Amino acid sequence: MRMNGWGWYWAAWIVIGFAVPETIALIRNPKDTLSDTVWRWFGVQEGMPIWHWSVLHIALLLFMVWLFGHFVFGIWR
């Protein structure tokens, strides 16, 4: 796989913008990871039944479905 200029940019963004801060958070305080932060923002709680979900929960679910389909299957471009 050859990377053009943008390929290197996105690779650096993933490493510098995600992997480094995520690793630091895991070492210092696992409650500071990206997933824990998103769960706090959207009010996700362990064991919460679906009928107690808010609009934010539905928005997060739809975003995650889109992200999965987009990255894994290349749809919704």
C-alpha cells in the first residue's frame, strides 16, 4: 500500500490525535478514554434498557451504525 500526502496526514492524525492521548488516558485514568468521555456526554449507563434511551442515545447509535458501515463495507460515502 502506497500512501499519498493525505494518507500520511490521516495516519499521523490517528497516531498523534488518538493513539497517544488514548494510551496516556489508559495509563493515568481509564475514565478519561475517548469511549468513557463519549458515554458521559451521551448519558450512556451500563444496563440501561432501550426504552429509557434519549434522543442522544439514538443519535449515537445511528452515528455508530453509519461509522461501521462506512469503514467496514465502504457504504454511505
